[in-house]
Amino acid sequence: MTAIEGAGVDCIDKKIFVSNIEIESWFMAGMTNDFPYVMKSQEAEEIFGSSNAELFDMPKEKLDRILEPKISGNRETIGNIFGEHINLSLALSKSATFSRFYDSLKEDGMIL
């Protein structure tokens, strides 16, 4: 709450959503096998084939292992790429916490 209050943004209500373990589980929930910058591997195939991205242990490390070295570990670049290439319907179906976050944004009129 301190970070929100210190951001200097006026707001009446505050909502906090926490991904299961780490936000990288949300990223992996929306990945498909044609996602850019993913190295082909058994671990990547397990991510694509999973029906629940929230069951991954240590998602941050898992994501870094399957991404090409030029972006692995660079959270800003990864976030931008995921924003452009995420399969939203897939992410909603594979992550309950992401789905709750998304539904809240819709309820608040922040997305259509």
C-alpha cells in the first residue's frame, strides 16, 4: 500500500492483485508455440501444453530458461513483447489469478 500511496495518483478505491507465485506465470499462461524469442526445448513444450500455468515452480527462472539470451532476464523487454504477443483467451483459461485481474479491469471500465 505504501507504494500505491507514494505514487502520487489520486484514487478512491485501491485493488491489489497478486499473481500466483510470480507474474511470470501470467506471461507463460498466454504463450503459444509460435511465441517470439522462445528457444525450442522440452521445458518450453511443457509450458505450452500445460492447462494451468499457476502450477509451475519458480516461474521467473523457468521463463528465463526458455527465452533467447538476448531478452532473458530483461523484464521491461519481456513485458513489452508479452503485451504485443500474448494470447489473451489462452492466458485467461490457464491462470485463475490473471482471469480475476482481467475481470476486475473490465468491471472498473478500464478495458472493454
